[in-house]
Amino acid sequence: MGAMYYVEIVMKILGGMGAFLLGMKSLSDSMTKLAHGKLRNMLNKTSKSRFAGVGIGAAVTMIAQSSALTTVMVVGLVNAGIMTLFQGTAIIMGANIGTTITAWLVSLNTLSVTTFALALTAVGVFMTMFSKQEKVQFVGSALAGLGLIFVGLTFMSDAMSFKVGTPEYDAITKVLSTVTNPVLLLLIGILVTALVQSSSAVTAIIITMAGTGLLIGGSEGGNAVYYIIIGSNIGTCVTALLSSIGANANARRAALIHFMFNFFGAAIFMIFLLCWRGFADTVLIPLFPSHPEFQIATFHTLFNLVSALLFLPFINIFVKISNFLVREKVQEVPKESESYIDLDERLLRSPSVALGHLYQETGKTFTYAMETMNCAFDAFIAKDVSVKEQVIKRNESLGKMNREMIEYLVKISASALALEDEKTVSALHYVLNDIVRIGELADNVTKYTGHYVNDGLVFSAEFIDMIGGMYEKLKNLYVLSLATFLYKDYSKLKEVDALEEEIDRDRRRLGSAHIERLNEGKCQPQNSNVFINLVGNLERAADHVTYIAHSIEQNM
């Protein structure tokens, strides 16, 4: 056989690997879209229970088909302060368990289901092409991805299927039989996984090789192949470690904990296998005597499950070690003009989770805008013109936040989203505009304060009391609207509308009362401009607050 023969084999393996990874991505993306709300809710419902965290981590990873994706999302959520380091650690442990499903999926390639699985590609494509229903299209894309996984595995299996007794088979088995050093095999697993950034891909290759009769360490390799599996679990930490660069201390700690968990687990199993060199022959081979691929999948599951059970009681110790190794830098007090939101781009790996995070940050921005309005109104009542500069700086900060959030929305929109998420993206564009308008109206109030003070205007105590009462209703409307927006509580919309109507009536009553006071000589005519504009601006602010509450209707 010439050199081209071996080139053809390598190309088939690379092509199979490409199809496998493409199938994994398609399956992962489609499953994530199908479970977009559930995935987000699961991550948002993390509790102090370590068992719940492990379960959530395993479930999310089974859906997303990637422990690296789950871990990177955890780093992002910890960085954003959405979950604690304790909660993130439990989820990371669960993610390692969830990722073992891929090894079992790959193992099925050696059974009679392969031909049926390959047909899934065509079925999935037809579902995607001819169905107009979004969920059916996602299911079709998931099936096509699953089929592509088996197409890739079949290509790799065919490329590595050498007839026993041929020169090629003898040459390859001779090479593989010489690779028996446990440390070298561990390093191979670490380096290859770090290179492709997918422990699933490395496991798939190992299982495919085993299914064709090619075993690391040769037919008498014993535990040899399992050292690579152990190494791949360390190598997969590289993705999370890289994603934590530039993040806050807690996010770097989460990535470090992921590494420590896998490293210590690998160390324990390395010692275990070195001490019990007959482990595979005694335990795994009797379980699946003629299926080495299932032996590897079993070990992969055993490794991650036992590691999680061993370290689960010591989560607090992992957290303390990470706190000691990654010290918190002394934070300077943020300037008023700086943004105080944190839109972590790591979360963009799962657009639904990123959108949920942005939604919460929008609530924070809404609060910031209303606090700006509070500053402006309180300054009017106190006749304090010095607050104008503070309001200007806060609006600069609000503008910066608005630009950051729109850019983040655009990045989310670049992904294929579920229809519900597309509606949320559209609604948030309008909400962000309403929030900015509240800040602009606050700036207007400071201008009226300037006229109030500089022009020597005098307002009656009756007017001050009435305008104060109107503003109290505006603050209550904000509290109600924020709760409606954040929790998408449709039942509160009637209360929002009723309170907004009260504010409209107050505006009309204030106008009528002002005219009466003018006629009675209790109020100066030159006050009218400030009076009318101030009351009008507060009523317009109430409109924008109401619009934010009603934005949830666009998701229906």
C-alpha cells in the first residue's frame, strides 16, 4: 500500500470527526432551543442544596450535550453574580456526570441501530425543510444532528477497520501496543482534548477505535485506554479556564474549582488503576465481554460519578481553597458615569440563557432610571439646583448602559432563536427606549428646578402636597411595573393600568386646581410654564413605566 492509502485513511478520520462535531453542535443547538425556557429556569432555580445543583448540572449538560458549554455558562453566571460559587461548584460536578451520556451514545454505533440512526439525518432534514412549525423544525434539526453523529462515527469506524492479519493491521497494532506508559497516556488525553476542546470528541475516537478492535496498549493493554479517558477529563478544563480570563475573581474561582475537581479525581483514579492493574480484566470485561466500547463508556461514567460522590461533601473546602488561591482585588468606587451592569459574553454560548440574563439586567437599568427621576424630583421639592450635575452624569451612565445592552441584544439576535425569545428581543428594544426616556424626563425636571429657583417662583403648599401625592403614585407604579416585568406576571397588568389612570386623573385635577388658584390670586401667572411642564413630564414618565409593564404582552 502506498502513501496515498494512509492519506485517504487520515482524511476519512478527519472527515468523520468533522461530521461528528457538526452533528454534536446541531444536536446541542437544537436541544437548547427546544428547552430554551426550561434550560434558563433550571439554571435560575439553583438552591443551596448541593444535590439539586448536581442534578441541574447533569440535566443541563444532557440537554446541551457539552460539559464545557455548561461550565462556561456557570463561569458567566457566577461572574454576573446570578449564582454563588457554592451553587456553581455543584452544577459543575453535575455537568461532569451529564457529559457521560455522549460516550453511551457513541457506543451504540457498534449495535444494529446504526443503519436506523443514519436514516435520522434524512428524516430530520425533511422535517426541517417541510414543516412550518418551529418546534417540529427544532426536533428535525436535532434528529439530523444525531444522524450526523452516527455518519461521522461510521466514517471513522470504516477508516480504522483493518482486516486482521494484513500488514496495515499488524503495523498499527504494533504501534498501539507500545504505548503503555500511564503518564504518557494521561498527557496524550490532556493535550488532545485541550487541542480540540471537546472531551466528547476524544472519547468518541477511543470508543470507535475499540469497536474496530484497535486498543491502546494492544490486546493485553489492560487499563491503558482508561488513562487517556482520565486525561481527557483534565483537558476539558482548558475551555473554562480560558473563558475566565478577564472575569472577576469569583468567575476565575469557578474555573479553578472545575480544574481542581477533575484533577483530584484524575489523581485518585490514576493511583487506583496503578495499584489495581487488573481492574479492567476483573470488573469491566466480565460486564461486557465482547463490547470494549461499552467497557470504556462504563468507566467514563464510573469515573465522573464516583468523583462527584467523593467530592460533593467537600464543596465548601473547594470554595475556600479557590478563595485562598484567587484573591479579590481591591475595587475602586465606580464613577457615576460608569456602567454598573455586567453583560457576560460567555453566556452567548446559550442565547436563551444570555437573554434571560439581559432581561434581569434590564430590570436593574429600569431601577437606575427611576432612581435618577427620584433625585430630580426630590431636588425640585428641596429647591436644590446642585443635583443637576448628578442627574446629567447618571444619564450619561444610563446612555452607556443602553448602548451596551443594545449591542448585546444584536449579538443574541445573530443566533437562531426560538420564536418566544425573538419576541422578547423585540420587546426589550422598546423597553430600553422607554428607560432612556425616563432619564431624559428626569433631566427636564432639573431644568424646571432651575427656573423655580432662579426666577424666584413661589408655589403654594397645596400644590406641593398635590404634586407630592402624584409622585408617590408614580413610585408605586414603578414598583408594580418592575415586578410585572421581571416575573412576567400578567395578573398585575390591571393594577398597573388602574394606577396609571389615577395618575392621569391627578394631572387633570392639578390643572383644574391651578386655574382656580390663578383666578383667586393664590398662584403667580409666571408659575404656569413650570407647573404645566412638570406635571406633564411626570404623567409622561408614568406612561413609559406602564409601557414597560405591558412589554410582557409581546411574549404572548
